Amino acid sequence: MQLEALNITLRSRSPWEAIDLGFGLVRRHARDIYTAWFLTVLPLFLFLTLALRDHPWLVPLLFWWCKPFYDRVVLFVLSRAIFDEHTSARQALGAVPGLLRTGLLAQLTLLRIPSFTRSFTLPVWQLEGLRGRIRRRRQGVLQIRARPYAVWLTLVCVGFEFIVWLGLYGLIWLLLPPHLDFDLPDLLFRDDPAYWVSAVQAGMYFLVVSLIEPLFVAGGFTLYLNRRTQLEGWDIEIVFRRLAQRLAALRAQAAALFLAPLAALLLASLLTLGLPAPAEAQEGQAQEEPGEAATAFGETVNPARLPADRAAGTIEAVLAAKDFGHQREVLRWRFKQREDDGKNTREGDPEFGEFFEDLAELLATLTRASLWFLLGIAVLLLIIYRDRWLGLITGRRRRQPGYRPPDTLFGLDLRADSLPEDIAAAARALWQAGRHREAMSLLYRGALAALVHREGLALHDSHTEGDILALARQAIAAPRHQYLAELTGVWQLIAYAHREPEATQSQRLLAQWQTHFAGDDGEAAT
């Protein structure tokens, strides 16, 4: 990937900030997105509408089922837009056959229902082109600390679809003339509605999906880019590339710097020889005094000497100018004041009252269905994240079957025979001997060994220091986690930045290690 060609600023963002960046991309490239959308999605919707004329209720259902195809169209445009590449209508149509070979069949069949992270994992299918076991492992790495936000993005977009859909029905009711005898709820929600009514309802759902789906895809795409930036250090790589370009430019200009003094002397001599004589003032032309200024009305006045009796007239003349004294008319919409004659009012109208009752019953039904839907989502989330809340109850994270604790983590030996019996005392001796890095390394190794062997925390070689802190939050108490976070920060400071920590902070860590990570008998647990 040509990172230097990106038109977005790559940096480690919070997940919600990354999703908001995707919404901004939709606003910036709305023309390309919706050109491709209406060229590819609208014909499919019209085909479903005409083909299912005898069963119009199937049109919204099948249109919803085909969403993975629409998502690929939007992602195709966005993946080019972040490199400032314009997507024409011909390119959008020409990309459709290739989009069909990016795992679309699997996502339209077996993986269609449980796709709560579809927008986040779609770039792995479409842009990285991974399949099978490699794709699942790749998704597992990317979804660490990002999966909950991808699920919430899906739920929020579903909620907005429902809100916009309900708002369209409310807009239709507001635009109905008050004198028409029109039972809107009975017309829309009867058992056998007219074909044109079903077509209007399907068209409304098409508009809702057209509005929300690009935001859904863009939010998941930028969340994916943010996660890759965090894992692969794209922002750091860009900085190094720009530094390399600047150094290359400096080397190219080094030769010109030696010639600069000679060029300056030559230019100064040419200017000295070619200076024109100073222009003489024309005869008979009066020079303005320093304190005088020409006004906009043809007079020359000195503001410091302006008589008091002329000030009022000058102020009035200035205010009468176009910039100050003009008027304008402003038009605003407001409700028309109707005469209280009882002719155009709806009060006392029994049919109007029945409409409100039907509307209230409809809203109550939709609210009840929404609550059951949210309850089902909550149960599903409890099942998906059972390891987390079960870990909060049992106090430890359950290991997976066949798990084998690693012998080393980022170069630190966690084997029991590599650690001394009294880790705190050994680390204190190393610190007093001036071997500060080895002292902090020993404390951190002992803490990781205690987490793996005593707390039952399932750590892997792919985990980073931040991942370990996130996993340990569910397995150990808050004071111990706070100590581990401080120890991790000191270890990173002295191991990676090669900076000495404060002496008071190091002494506190040495003194408190025995309290937080030693065994019941005062020795490190193994």
C-alpha cells in the first residue's frame, strides 16, 4: 500500500473517532459513491420490483438480503477515494464482475445472518483477498479491541434505518391535506394492500438503505484502517518516509548552497549598475500633507483637525452609504393563522381521532417489537462475550482447551527455572548494583509469569503489552492491575526508549511487587 499517497491523516485514533472519519469520507466523496450506487443497486431493485409483482412483500426482504453486494460497491469507491482516485461510471460498472469473486456467495448464504461485524471484516475479504483459515486468523487479530465497536456500529445503523423509515411515514401524513378523507394506516398496513402501495413502501426502504448503508460501510472501513495503523505502525512509517524524502532533498540542495554567496554578489553588482535615477516630482503638483486623507465624497480632510460642527454631517454621510444604510427583505415560513370557525379544524372529527388511536397502537407495537429485538441482541451479546462476564464472576479467564503457556513473550523468559526464588529481593539487588534495566525486566517477567501460571491468563506470542493489560483487567483486582499498568509503563520506558525512570517510582515498584505478585508463601508463583 502506498501510504504516502493517502489523503487522510493516519494516526492512532479512538474507535468512535475512526468511525466518524468514515462518515466524513462519505460526505466528501458522496458524488462518486452515489453514482456507483445508483448505477449498480438501483437496477437490481427495479428488477426485484418487476419480477416479484405478484409477491411485493418479498421485495424489501430480498433487497435487505443482498446488502453484502451493495457494501462491496461502496467499499470499491472508498478504497480508491482515499488515494484521490475518481471513480467514473464506467469503472464502477466494470468492477462488478470482480466484486462477485470476493466471497460474496458465502456472505449471501452461510454467513449472512450472524454478520454483526460485516463492515469491519469486509476489507479482509475484498481488499486483502484472504480466504479460509488465513482469513479467520487475520480477522481474529484485527478484531482484538475493535470487535465491540464494529458490533455497535451495526446496531446503531439498524436503529437509524428504523428511525428514518418511520420518519418517512410521518412525513407522508404531514403532507396530506386536512380535508381529505384518507385513512393512511389502513391503506399502508392492511393485509392485502394495493400494488402501488407496496411499491411505495419498497421505494421508501430503498431510500433508507441508500442513506444509511454507505455510512455503515465507511465507518467499518476506517475502523479497519485505524486498527491496522495501531498494529502495523503506519503513522510511524509515514513519518520515516517523509524524513527520508526531506534528507534526499537536502542532499540535492547541498551543492546549490556553495554557489549561493557567489550568486548573491553577482546579483548585487547588477542591481547597483542598473539603478534608475530617482523620479522628480512634477512641477505645479501639490503634495499632500501627512495628516490629510481623501474622503469618499471628493473632499480632503484631516481627521485630526476636523471641526466639531462638521463631524455630525460626515457621520451621517458615511451611514447613508450602500455598505451601511441598505435594507433587505427576509422571508420566513410560519403556520397560517386560521379563523376559528370550525370549518377547517380537525377537532371533533371522529375519523381524525381514530387515526391517532391507530397511530398510537402502531407505535406501541413497534416499540414492543423493538424491545424484544433489543432483548434478543442482548442475549446474543451475552453468549458471544461469555468469556468476559464469566471471567468477572469467577475472577479468572478460562483457558481454551489445548492451551500451552508460552515460554517467552517479546524476548522475556517466563519459565519457572529462569526466575529466582525471591524476585523482589533479586530485583532490588540488581537496581542497587546499577543494572536498572535488568531489575525492571525481572519484575516484569515475574508479573507475567504469575499471570500465566497462577491467574490462568491465556497469553499468546501475538499479544502486545497493551493486549496483556486489557486481558488482565478481567482476571485480577483493580489495585493489582494498576500496579501492573505502572510497571508496564516503566518497562517500556527503559526497554524501548532507553530512558531511566524516576528513582521514587522505581523504589515504589520494587517495594510493592511482593504485595501484588508474590505467592502466599512470599515466593513467586509458578
